[in-house]
Amino acid sequence: MKIGIDGRNLASATDGIGRFVHNAIQALAAQGADVMVYAPDSISASYDIPSGVSMQLAGFKGPLARTFWGQSVLPSLALRDRVEVLWGPSHRLPFVLDRRIARVVTVHDLVWLHAAETMRTRTWMGDRLLMKPALKAADAVAADSTATATALTRVFPWLRSPVSTVAPGTAALPAPGDASSLEPLGVTRPYALFVGTLEPRKNLANLIAAYSLLPAGARSGCDLVIVGGKGWKQTGLVDQVRGDGLETSIKFTGFVDDSVLATLYANCLFLAMPSLYEGFGFPIVEAQSFGKPVLTSNTSSMPEVAGNSAVLVDPNDPAAIAVAFERLCSDAEFRNRIAAGARNNAGRFTWENHARGMLQIFEQAIRLRRKFRA
């Protein structure tokens, strides 16, 4: 089977979808698949593409040029290389593709519909305008979670292509260091951990508001460490922390490398991730892989991903977040009980499983395409 992959997201090593595509390519290659990756421009040097994978890079820079490439150049390259199936790993497929080529699209989330106010306008417009044509064109659709798969069939009742859930994997993080190595970050006391890009969908304003509701004694025994690069519309978070007098208890580390991230996971009391919406939620699985309990939201995919090793809260209710936060901070027996199955739950999500699931979907799409042409 010759698989063509739209690799436009590989331009950035810090882009979550870029890391998803990179890991998926590696896992498919490890399964022996014949993989051809197409990208509109150069890809990040941080990505190690397996030697057996063909890379076709062009010189289309900027969002408009990339869109043009995806709709005109990509389909012609797929036809030239006689790929059997073209995979759009993030909500996009060409409008027109040779009828002999099967097509598969992966949908990670429906943020543009369920939490539009948390997106940049350009990203929202892209998903709003391009996801529907991709779904109409696809022979088969993959979703990261059952929650997203169910939402797709509900929101788009006209969708006739089969929709399957294929959960992504998580890359193994390095061995963690000692807690003392976190001192340069100002992390010297027990702490709860948030990991993610600082953007509205992550609900940090409500998380900080919940932390401010904790009794002083609870805060003195549990800092809040916020890890992640700057996104957008979150410039007021530091002012919120200062206004609540929490500068000594809430630490912003910015983006950290994987070795530091592993150390932060390994030494935290729990992960606090009460997002407004998630298509999957990688930090949940990463924290659980270190045996840590999770405080997360009772919405979208988060209950499904977290399993029984989490405390679920209403993300729009700071008081409810505070109650769960305080108990996880102060009750070690409760933390241990919640964390008991964390590692087993995290073990469900491997890139090997993802590759096997996608190969089945590619084969399904090829069969359906042949039936369509008959």
C-alpha cells in the first residue's frame, strides 16, 4: 500500500499537530508501510523522518500559498506518484483528487464549532470553510476520540463515510530528574501542574480563580506551576495572579524541553487541566504515564481519555474546581486511590496502536474507492 500524507504541519516543532504527524509517520514506517510525505515548504529540523520515507518539499510560504499548494500541487503530486490513498491528518483534503486515489481525513476536534471564541480568527475560518469539504470528499474518516466521532455524526448528519476512532499515542518522555533540579524554575514546594499552550481554550483564568478560592493553608501546601508557551489572549493572566496576591504560589515557567517536562510530571502532586474543550488531551496521558492523578473537565473527550484516574469538574465553575483541587492537594490517600490505574490507562495510547488502526482505515478507504469506481 502506497500512502501519501499531507505534511504541511511539519513546519513547526512546537505545533501539536506537527508532532502528531511526525509520530504517525514514524509509526507507519515502523509497520512497513510505503509512505510518501508532501509538504508545501521545509519542515522543522527537529523531526527525524525515517530513511525509507519519501519526502517531497516545495517552496510555498505563508497561509495563502500553503492553501493553494494543498488544493493544486498536492493532488498532482499524489497522482504522479500513484499513491493508493491520500491522508489529510488534520481536517484538510484537496477539493479535487484523481478518482482512483482513496482519501482519508483525520478530525482532531470541533473547536471551531463548540468553542469558537477560543480560536484565532484565521484558524477558525480555515476549519469552518475547509473541514466540511474534506468530510464530503473522504472515503473514510478518523477521529482522535469517540466524543469527537460522535459529535461528527451528530453535527453532520449528511456524512456517509464511515467514522472510526483511532486514538493517538504519546511519545515516551526522558527519565525524570530529581526535584531539586526544578529549583531554577522557582519550584521548591509541592505543586499541582498545568501543561499546555497558554490560550483561552485551556481555561487558565478559571483555574487561577479557583486557586485563589483555596484557604491560605491549602495554598501554602500546594503551589500551581503553569507550563507552556504563550498562545494568544492570555496577557492578562499575570495581572490576574498579581491582583489576587498569588505571585509566590503560582509559577509560570514558559515552554520547557522534554527532560524538564518529565521531571515536572514525575514530581507533581497531580495534573490540573480543566480545559473548556479538548479533542484529546495529551497532558492527561503524559501525567498518567508517570502514575499521577488528574483533575480535568467533564466535557468533550476528557472523561474518555482520563478514564477512572481523574477527578472530573465543570470547567465553568471555579468553586467546583477549587473543591477538587483542595482535596487533591491535601488528601494523599485520595490522590493515591485516583492514581491507582493511571499507568494502565496511559498504556492504552501508543503510536503502534495508532498506526495499526490507521492502516485498517486506509485499507477500508481503498476498498470503498474501488467499489465507488466499479
